[in-house]
Amino acid sequence: MKYNMKEWLSQMIAAPVKKALPVLSFPSVSLLGCTVRELISDSEKQAEGMRLVAERTDAAASVSLMDLSVEAECFGAKISISDDEVPTVVGRLINDMDEAEALAVPPVGACRTGLYIDAIKKATEKITDRPVLAGIIGPFSLAARLLDVSEIMMDCYDDPDMVHLVLEKVTDFLVEYAKAYKAAGANGVVMAEPVAGLLSPALEEEFSSPYVKKIVDAVQDDNFILVYHNCGDNAPLMTESFLSFGAAAYHFGNSIDMKSMIEKFPADIPVMGNVDPAGVLRMGTPEKVREETIGIMEKCCEYPNFVISSGCDIPPMTPWNNIDAFFAAVKEYYGK
């Protein structure tokens, strides 16, 4: 369903009672009775899982899988898949400038990207009461999966030209991938750029921000937004750079203090976060989930642009009584 997403965000800020917007998709495996392996291999299961999550929760939007292996796999990276964990990238694909120059930009639709685009198309047909947001990796985080996360940190100093070349190629791909989601009917994308949050502010400004801006400029408009997610520890030091690329909304991880983060943002830009998805939502009790959720809301809801969320993607095996407790806590807070 088509929405004026800029207006949707403005209405969200203006609403005295706001719906939560967690990154909630992989726990659909228990609603579907399937494995993660089956979910990532079947567009109908993904779309139906999103529908079941939307049916069970009063989330502000439906968010698709935050699977950060999909794009890297397209470029040739090896991935590890299991039945109960999110897929991960294994090893290093690019070792030097020669391999960076030889790296081919794959067509959108290669490997599982076509399947994920099809899932969004099907989801938008099933879910018509709220926006549907697709998941996409950020440019530096994708480059890090091709160069190896630890190695790219050194490469930024030792071989910056190679890093920039890889970034140019992955950014060209991500622009087309986001455009394909847009054409499939998505109302926006949630871009996960966590590895950039491990950089120094100066390196983030050089190696991530300009490439994120290129993607934002290419796809964002009144009807399609980019929500920028960063769960790195250094994110609070980078807010000026984040604002420079003009994402419609921002989403931050639980390693940072949410209140001090939201204070750095203009009142007309939604800022979302940040209940711990692993330690609290996955491993905690419903009582712990309630305590943490209300605690964050008590600190941050004085800011009208704050939207309660998970700090990152909620793990597949998260108990649904904990997820239900999260939504119940949001309702309880606003019911006071």
C-alpha cells in the first residue's frame, strides 16, 4: 500500500501515544513452524511470517529480515547457514587491490536477492494496515564482509584506495537493490550499518557517510524512506555525520545511552531504540523485558521524536512471551 512516508513520520512524532517499531521478523520461525534455513530460502514463508507478526503485534510498521549475509553472498562471499541462527559471512573474499579491481558488481536478483525482493512484493499484498520496510545492509558493513571486519579496519589506513574502490562497487549495487525494493512496493528500507559504528568519527565520515548519502539521495522521497541503523559503540560521536546524509529516521543499538543520543537530534527526526535484543528480549524473562522497556521509555518519551524499539534485530529463537511482554509494556506506559 502506498503511503506518504514523510507525513507518516510527522504524524508519528505528533502522536501522544506511539506504536513501537521493533526490528522483528526472524522470530516468525516459531509462528510458521519452520527453521531459519527454510525461512531464508522461501519468499512465501518470509511474507507469511511478516503477516503473522503483523497480525500478532501492534507494531507501527512491518520490518522484513535483517539478514546481513544476502548482499555479500551475491558478491561471492561464503556464508554459514544454520537452522536457528541468522546467517553469517565466513572468511575474506578480497585480499588486495587486484582482487578489488576484479570484483564484479552482481545484478540485482542474483542469489537470494531476487527471493527477498519477491518476499516484499508478497508481503505488501498481505499487509495493508501499516507500512512495509525491507532490510538492507549499509555500504561499509557490506565492504567489511568482503574484506573481513578486522582487516578492513587496518585497510582504511594501509590501503584506503582499495577500500574506496570496494565501497564504490557495493554502493552501486545497494542503490539498485533499494530501487528494486521500492519497485516491489516497499515503503522504505531499514539500512544496517553497524560496522561503521566501530570506526573513529573521522574514518566514518570518510568511509561510510558519503556512500550512505549516495543511497539516500538515489532512493528516498515522500513515499519511500531510509531508516538508518547503527549499533556501534562510537555512534554517539558521529551524529553530525549521520545527519549530513539525511536519512528520514535513525535507529540505534543498546550499547549506547538512548537519552543522551536523542538529545543530539532535531525534534523533527524520529530516533528509535533500544531494548537489548539478545540479553533482554532473547534471554530475559517477561518481567525483565517489561522493566527494561518501561525504563527506557521513562527516560526518553519526554522527547516527542522518540520511538521505542529493539536495539537491533530480534534473534530467531526469542520467546514470544517476551515479545508480547515488550508490546504490553509499551501499552502499559502509555496507559498511565
